[in-house]
Amino acid sequence: MDASQPLANVLAGLTGQVAGGFLTEENAAKAVQSLAYVLRDSVPRAAGAGASIINSRGRRETAGATDPVVLRADKLQYELGQGPCLSAWAEQRAIIIQDTRQETRWPKWTAAVADLPLRSVLSAPLTTEGRRIGALKVYSPSPLVFDDHSVFMIERLASPAAVILGHARDREATQRLSSQLAEALSNRDMISKAQGILIERMKISSPEALTMMLSTSREEDKPLQEVAREIVYGIADR
């Protein structure tokens, strides 16, 4: 997927489902499965993706997965009680494994997945209204695949995904859900608009524009969406 394309566009179909209220278990499952494919296609060079949540019985489970490798890798994390997805969930931060064969943080899990076609892993937490819903994850059979741009993409998707998955889990009111999701998607679209402005004004590429905004966000200690909003409205006011 082109990094300049708003994730809001990619999620448009899912947004419509949410706004209309997918209240049945079947529709919720389809939405979660769709999220997994959106995630896989959104993060460059990802070969598989999935989402882990705490179900209504308080147990960890993979709610959506693109392939059996994701399911197996997740199951091993749940059984062993360790792994990058569980750590992202517990520590509330993105976790990257550049090479499972060199990784030392989760020795039992990396040993257990040695025969699986996965070398790089990226996980990010799912949180909505202070509730830890679960985590997203992407895998690749090649080492050294994921970087800061990969983290940006998965974290941008995590916000609306957390709203959708939280709704699928506990069936919150549709009106409240729609408002939360609209705000999350609005932030994604604002970031994309700001990228477009920088690309046109400075004649740079989409990744370069994103890197510039991320640097400003870190240097000025501002949320990325605030930096994007200043760019959009700053240009508009001139």
C-alpha cells in the first residue's frame, strides 16, 4: 500500500460496518478478520498479520489472522507466557524483533518458532479509553524487515483497530463507538493531508515527509496529529 494513501480510505468499508452497528458475532468476526488483512497490506514487506485480544471469558486469543503461521506463533506465546506480542500488550509500546535467530529476550518462544517461516516481528498494543484490548502483530520470513516507518504504520492502524476490537468484545453502544472511530480516522486523514502538503511544497517523497513530521514530533514533544494539524492549518491560513 502507498504510504501516502490515508488509512481512513483503506478502512472505509469497516467504518461503514461499525457506523451501522455490526452486533452479531458473525459480522464482528468478519470485521476483525478484515482488519488482519488491512494490517498485513499496510505494513511494507509484512507476510502475515493478526490481532490478539482478551475475550469475554478473560482469556487471550487470536481474534483475526491472515494465515496458519500467525496462529501457530500466537498459540506458542500464549502457551509459553512470553513473546513480542505479549510484551507489547503488557508494556504498552511497539516491539520489534529484527531476527528471531538472534533475539534473546524471549528464549523459549524464539526456540519454539525456529521451524516456522518467520524471522522479523513487529507488535503494537491496542488500547482504547485506557483499556488494554490486546495487540496487533505482523510477521515476515526475512530478517531486518521492519523499521520506524513500519512502527508508524502499525500504530496508526492500532487506534481505530482498538475501537473496532473493543466493540467486538463487549458490544458497546454504536453511537459512542462511531464517535470514537470517527475521531481516530480523522487523525489518520489529517496526517495524510499534512504529508501531501509537505510533498508538494518541498518536492520530497512520501517517506521523507513522514520522517520530517516524526522528527518534529520528537523534537517538540508533540503528538504527531498535532504536528500534522499545524502543517495543514498553517498552510491554509497563508
